[in-house]
Amino acid sequence: MTETIQKNEIVEGVIWKQLLLFFFPILIGSFFQQLYNTVDTIIVGQYVGKEALAGVGATGNVVNLWLGFFIGLAGGASVIISHFYGARDGEALSKAVHTSMALSLAGGVVIMVIGLATARVSLEILDVAEDVMDEAMTYIQVFYCGMVATVIYNVGTGILRAIGDSKRPLYILIACCVVNIILDLLFVVVFHWDVFGVALATVISQVVSAGLIMAILMRTTDAYRVELRKIRFHGGMLRRIMRLGLPTGMQSVLYTISNLVIQAAVNSFGTDAMASWSAISRIDGFVWLIMGAFGVSVTTFVGQNYGAGRYDRVLRGTHVCLAMTTGAILTLSALEFFFAGPILRIFTGDEAVVALGVTFARVWAPAYVAYVFIEVFSGAARGVGEALTPMIITIFGVCVLRLVWIWCAVPLHRTPSMVAASYPVTWGITGTVFIIYHLRMNWLRRHLPAGAQLPSRAKKLA
């Protein structure tokens, strides 16, 4: 049977409009995803206590270490899927989709097994305080039990976004956010299950979201339809996915490791610092969801236009996205800088925790704009299939330099704000490198088919 692909506006429509049409559902969806993580934090902080708040916050980077690697691998599939969709190659698209689903099933099981086996060791390495260890262990163990559903949901969402559908993932997130909030209130406020209740609510929500995403993928008539009997690894396709996905997966792992080192440094300042870091990270998360939504948008836009041979739109779309992202992040930076205190009091009434959170916000907020160049330019490069160089730049510019800062600079002036300064310092350096990398245009030139020419705008920049 010939696989069919429906009309694709991303390679034909007005660039800024197509970016925004794709961006806003991702943004709203990411907002709801961040919202139900934030609701977990608020309910734990207000109804259980700051020890539980610190315990839940201490687990985030540990989970992301494993989850980020497999989502990075699946990200390679998303780029390939966007290429095939833009090129209207239905047969290859179907193979890529079923290979990525097989990867999600295998990845979810591996994360669950390894995560459960290493949970306590991971938290001990992070120097999690004894007074919050039980809460942290409870949360992380329950969360790992739902990892298969979490990976399936993330990979399935990546498939839909790769073909330009950002609306249905939004509807699923809204539904699951509502489920999570209701279960949080039921399990914690009514049943008094405390941290276990929050973790269980999150897992149930992820199971619901995985079921809904699979229902969409299995019922579509388009070429990306998932058929259970076809879920398997296609050798050639798997190699292509690994070639693009491994650099992204390794980048995610090393990025998370650097964050784990920072988390350990924060933990060494005690429970107040841990609770404050957990709360301000939820606020910080809303900035990153904006950044991430633009990053996914530019990768999908570039990927589909690259697959369709519209190299002029690849470059123009990247620059339009850069301008929109910069405007949004500057606005959010100002809001966080001036209103961190009142927002933090939503999470906790402990003034010592709030004061530390404000300190962290004042260090981070002015530097967010530097990361815009990292997000947009690396996203555009991945969209054409350039994964290795962005990984190398990010690893050395963000991860390695961050570790150097923690191990060399922080001991000279050991304060929580000095630990937080590791972020703006590394964002600024890495952002500068990405600007140079983008302007040289090798990221696009290397991936042009034989005989194809750089767009005239690219030649001027190069």
C-alpha cells in the first residue's frame, strides 16, 4: 500500500505565521506540563513541608539524566521524520516512525530498571541531606515505575511535532494536567499520602497521556500511522537515528551531569537552599518552556523545509525565530528579576527560602538572552541533520566550563549566589561561540545536496 502525506503548509506559508502557528500550541502545552510539575511543588510545599519540597526538588536532575538520553535519541528520529515528511516520502516515514516507537519501548524499560537499581546511590552522590532522603527516595522510585509511559508519551509527541502537528499534543497535555491536579489534591490533601501521593498522581497522568498519544498515532490515515505489528527496529533507519540522536542524547546526559554537580553544591548549603532552589527552578522552568518551544519550532520548520529543498526558507526561518525568541525572553527576564519574591511566596511562606530564591533569580534573569543564540542556532543546525558540532560546542561551552566554575571558582567565594553564577557565565561564552558558528554557515553548507547552492543571504553572512 502506498503511504500518503497530506498538504504541508510549513514549506509553503508565510514564515512568521507558520512558526507562530506551530509555536503557540507547543508553548501552551509546555505551560501545562510545567504547570502540573509546579502544582506538585506548591502542594508539597504548602501541605507537607519544606523537607518534602526539598526532597522532590532533589530528584529532578537524577531522572532527567536517564530520560534525557533516550529522548535525545528519539530526537534524531524526529529530525529524520521531518525530512521525510517535507520530502513526501511516505514509506521511509513509516519506517522511521515504527523504529522510533520500538526505541521508546526499549528505552522506557531500560530507564526503569537502571533507575530503580541506582536510586539511592544517585541521591547519596548528590549529598541529599538525611532529613529529606526518605521523601526523595519515595518520589523517585514511584516516578521510575511509570517511565515506560513517560518515554512513549515524549517520543509520540515528538513524532506529531515533527510532521507539524503541535495542537493535539496540546490537548493531551491539558487533559493530563487536569487529571494530575485533581489527583494531587485527592491523594495529598484528602488521603494524606504526602510525597507518595504526588508521585503517584504524576505517574497516572503520564500513563493517561501515553494512552492518548498512542490512540492518535494508531487512528490516523496519514503515513505516520503506528501499527503495533510493525513496531520494530529497521536496521538502516536505526543507524540514521543513532547518528543524529546519539550526539543529542550524550549532550543531554552531560548537561544533566553538570546540573547534578550544581545540585550537589546547592545541597551542601542545607535544606533552606535546597527548598529555595527547587522553588525558583519551577519559575525558571517557565522561561525554559518558552525557549524550548521556539527551539522545537525552528528544528521542525528547518527540517521540513530542508527536506523539501527550500534552503532559502531554512535561513529566513532561523532568523525570524531568533528575533521572536529574543523579544519573548527579554520580557520574561524582566518579570522574573523584579517579581521573584511575590511569586516565590506562592510556593512557600518560609522567608529564608524566599530570600535565597530572590538571590538566585537576580543572578540568572539578566543572562537568559544569551541562551537564545544557543537554543535557536543549535535547533536550526539539528534541523538539517548537523548534530555533532552543536553537541561539541554545548558540552565544552556549557557542561565542562560549568564544572570548572564549580570546582575552581566557587571554593574561592563559597556562597549560593556564586554557585548560581555558573549559569550566566557559561551561557554567555557558549552563546558567543554559537553566533560565530552560525555566521560561518558550514552547518548548512555541509548538508546541501550535490549541485545545490547556499541561499544568497547565507553567502553574504558567510
